Amino acid sequence: MTKMLTVENVELYYDHIYALKNVSIDLDEGEIVALIGANGAGKSSILRAITGLNPIRSGAIHFMGERLDGKGAAEIVSGGISMAPEGRRVFPYMSVKDNLLMGAFTRSDKTEIKQTLEQVLERFPRLRERYSQQASTLSGGEQQMMVIGRALMAKPRLLLLDEPSLGIAPKLVQDIARAIVAISRDENVTVLLVEQNSRMALSISNRAYALSTGSVVLSGYSKDLKDDDRIKAAYLGGEV
């Protein structure tokens, strides 16, 4: 069976400093796969390589059997990949409604866009309550829900999430974690999750890759990695 996504021996540099060194990962359709590791380990760089935001130096990226690297960001979104970026990146003076609709910029089917918008509002009821408010008036957790919803407005087959728990209150982290699982399950969306919150990431993902200084150092099923002493010591504070 063809993998949905393969990242093969990818190297990526920022100027002359490498961010990814011979990195290979893959995802099957319907999986939630986590990328865990410390800040600067290369997790977000993988997402930037996949979305075309930074060109790779060598290696190859394939999505649904087609070569992805070298394509522009808009073409990649139209092809079925959408990302909720780190730090939320909202349009602060636009309403929640207009922020969400920005995610559908590659689509022209107004009826289906309206249906997707309704699905997002059902998924995140807080956004319906704040539908006409400026995005800047939302809490950090509400903004994160909105950014995930905006990414879903593109109707992706693959959803990339970059640090969705960053700076979020613990209770809302749980809500967002549950929403990620539900999105994957109910909408048949494959998820690549970048997280420093390794405990949360391993609890909701099928498989995971641990990165350090731009390389994959461990990989496997998340339930097994939670019990791996190396993962416990490095990412889970010595306990599960």
C-alpha cells in the first residue's frame, strides 16, 4: 500500500546551518503521527519542508505517490495539505468568521465551503459563540481552536499541527487533544502533530518520531515509546 506521505533522506539548511540532516518519516492514511523533541530539534522544519515554506537541499518528499518538494505553497494546499502554524498567527482585527474563511482561499465551491464552516463550528462551539468578535479578543486556547478550524476550511486530507498546546491553559490543552483525535476519526483526516508536550502527543498518536539536533533518534508506536526509558528521561520527566 502506498504511504500517504514519505519524507526521504531530507536535508534542509537555514543559510549555512543545517536544520534537518538525513531525515526520513512516513505516514499512512488515517494515522496520527507525532514529532516530539526539544525546541530547535527540527520538528517545525519538517513541516516547513513539507509545505514548501523552505526548499530542501536534498532528499525527496512524496504525497499520495506524487513528488511534493519543489511545488509552491498554494499548490500544496490545493493538493490536500493544510497547516495550523506555531504561535497561532491569527488575523487580529478580523472577525472569527473571516479568519475561518481565509482558510478556504483555494476553494470556489460556496455551498461546500458553507458546509465545511458549519462542521468547524460544530467541532468548536466556542467559535460559534464568538463568531462576530475580533480574533484579538479571544483567549489563547480559543485562538488555537480557530487556527485549527481555519486549516480545516481547506478540506485537507493531511493536517499539519505545529505546537497546538503552546501557551494554552491545561484544561484547553485537553479539549484540543480530544478535538485532534475526533477530527482524525470522524473526518478521515491524517494528522502530523509537532509537540513539545510529549506526554500529550504520545497519548493521542498512533506512532511517533523523536528528534534531536535535526535528526530522528527514536521512532515507533506511541504506546511503546511512552514506556521507553530514553523517552521517559529525555521528554517525560522520568515518568509516564
